[in-house]
Amino acid sequence: MQVQEASGSEHWNRVKKRLRAELGDDVFSSWFARVDLEEHHDGTVRLSVPTRFLKQWIQSHYNDRLMGLWQRECENVHRIELTVRGAMRPRQSASPAPSGLATPKRLPAQVGDRRLEGFGEGNSVAAAQAETAALGRGEAEAARDVLQGAALDPKYTFETFVEGDSNSLALAAARQVASGGAVTFNPLYLHASVGLGKTHLMQAVAAKARASGRKVLYLTAEHFMYRFVSALKAQSALAFKDTLRSIDLLLIDDMQFLHGKQVQQEFCHTLNALIDGARQVIVAADRAPSELDTLDDRVRSRLSGGLVVGIQEPDFSLRRNILTARVAAAKRTYPNFEVPETVLDYIAKHVASSGRDLEGALNRLVAHNQLTNQPITQEMAELTLRDLIRSSEPRRVKIEDIQRVVSKHYNVTKADLLSARRTRTIVRPRQIAMYLAKVMTPRSLPEIGRRFGNRDHTTVLHAVRKIEELAKGDYALAQELELLKRMLDA
């Protein structure tokens, strides 16, 4: 078969594509973007990661999913090994290791009578170094060490934030929190897709509050997890908690990445203590609290109890204003830098996903202008930004793509989908493929019928209506359809 003849890298690329479709871009980027395939030989897959923490996290949370996806690609895979790049490979024991990923050891450190759940004994290299240094100091000093906040980007201020209809409420709430007046919105919860300004607002608040003398801690959810684990291993958990709850303003970014039952419990206790003590908390994530399925119900409820503000995609007017502001900033460094108004209009019209993409587009023009000494023109902009603009356009799904993905997902062949066979294991995938062809391509019903074994358009219409009706009352089927759509869009 063609799949069996594929190289290990091709298998891995398909596994990663399915992981991204199942987990979503943010979760995939957080945990799997830095995983590399080292070897695929004799039924063993060897993957490498940059840190011990990442290794233990994947082993603890994605063991079965990785094994299942690899076995769908290559049936003889019976073991997956994870190694840390740059670390020495452990000596092999005399007895054979069990199939699958090795089970990580638990941390010896405890909080009360409960062991930490969801983390292996390894942490990142940086956290391990911090842990070693902390062991020789007192609890208070170790707690101060692990509570060093994430670095702030000096360009993320209120002055550089461009206001528009899609973000005005979030900006007003952030300004009020930063002013240090009475605690009104607590917690303040900001949610938006990637590149729409959440982190910019969070860091602007942190910078202004810190400049006014308030005790501020800005962390990402991952940094919070790292520091909590380090405090446990350094036996300074009590000092960690006391120090954390003594701050005036706590900001947690990328809340969607907060995992682990014990860590979430500690975060909830900290959240309650700060709110009850009239201390301000700001949280940001890529979606609303009710949609963070990985969070404990109590954490979601507490986050929903404050002011929840969403930031929408920028409209044309805001995109245009963002570009104007970025051009003005670029001119302070390159006084002769000029961009025609028609070019700014072109970028604002075609790069519509996020402010970060707009800034990236302008940076390309700056680089091209400074490196070639050529003036920026419409033609030059179109040439320089062609891949960015093309990537922002919706991907055109083909019927062949749908047939391939559905065949693989339901373990049937394309010939089965096109055949006259009426068994249930064939009919349902065929109807789903016809439904997806109708909703994801511009093809007409007669054309779809022809591509599915020269069937009549009424057969296609029946399949579409059948799947639509079933999906209304079958949650599992509805989720499966969404998964297939994400796989086709990937």
C-alpha cells in the first residue's frame, strides 16, 4: 500500500496534521510545534523535544493519542520514545520496556496530603537550574525567585495601542484597572483570537501599574505552572502562595494553556484570595471562560463572575489606522521611509486577520525598502506580500480532498465511496462525503453526483438532508463533522 511505502517523515507530517486538526492551532503550537522525529525503525518511533517538562507533559497527556495516530499511519508501530534534545540517552535496562510511552514518575513534593497531578519529575532546563539554586536558600528567598514575572515588551503601551470599534470596551476596562482606582471589574477577563491585542493590553496595564508603584506580577499560564512546580520541588510552596497572594495586581495570559488538576486548584485558591482581598486580577485567553473545556468548573465559574470582554477582528477602518500608526513608528527610525496611501489601502483590504499580520506586512515593506533602496510601489507591495495575502484567503477544498480524508477517517477506500455497495459501513461515509462536498465546495448537486459514481443529483440531495438531520440530534456526529472540516481546512 502507498501509506506503508511512505517515509518516516511523511508519516510524521500526517500525524502532525491530524494532531493540529484535532487539538486546534493553539494547543498544537504549545505542545507539538517543537517536537521532531528522530527515527522510525522496526516498529519504534523516536521523537525529541527541547525540555524535560515538555517530554513529561506529552507522555502524561497525549500518550494514547500519539500512539493511535501513528498506528493509523503505520500498523507495525508498537512503541514511541521521547527524548530530550542534547540530553544523554538513558542506559537500556535488561528487561524490555512495555509498549507505548513510558509512564513518568510522580513528584515527591506534596501540597498538604495531595501529590501534584499532571506533571512528571522533569521540568524545563531553566526551571531545573532555578530549582537547584533555590534549594540552598530560605523559603522566602526561593519564593521571590520563582515569582519573577515574565518580561514586558516596552513597545506594548497604551500609547501604541490603536483603538477601534472592535476593542474600545476592552481598552476602556484596561485603562480603568491600570489607573489604580477602586476595584470594580474583578476579575477582568479578555478573550480574542491570536494577534488581536490581548497581550498588548495586558502588558500595557502591567507597565503602567508597575510605574505607579503597585506590586505587579505578569505571567503566562505556562510560566505559572513552571513556577508552581519549582516551588513544590524546592519545598517552598507555602512561601510561594503567601508571596503570590500579597501582590496588588496579578495578570495571567494564555489561560487556555493552564493544565493539571492540582495547578488549577491552586490557581483557584489564589484567585479567590486576591478577589476577596480586593486585589485586582486580569486574565486573557483565546476564548470565553465557558468554552475552556480543560478548566475546572470552579475556575470557569470564578472567571465568568467578573467582566468578560471579547475583542473582535479589526474592521477596515481600524486596520488602516493600525498601519498609519506603524508607518509613523517606522519613520522615527527611517526618516525617509514612505508608503503611498494606495498601498496602505491595499494592505488593509487584503490582510484582514489580525494586527500582528498587518505589522508583519509592513515590516516586509520596510526591509525591502531599506535593503534595496527602491521606493515602495503598488507593484512592489503585491510582489512582496503575495504569499501573506494568499495565505489569508480561504483554502479551496476539492472533492478529491474530501474523498481522501473521509476514506482514511472511516477506513474505507475511495472505490468503496464510488461503488454501488449499500452496506452501512459504506453508506454513511459516502453520505458524509457528499454532505461535505455540498457545504465546502461550490460544486452543484449534479456535479457532485457525477464525482461519486455518476449518481443522480437527488441521491446527493437525500444524503445532504440526511446528514443535516442526523447532526441536529447526534452530538457525536456533529463533532465528527466539525473534525473533518478542520482536517480539510488544515
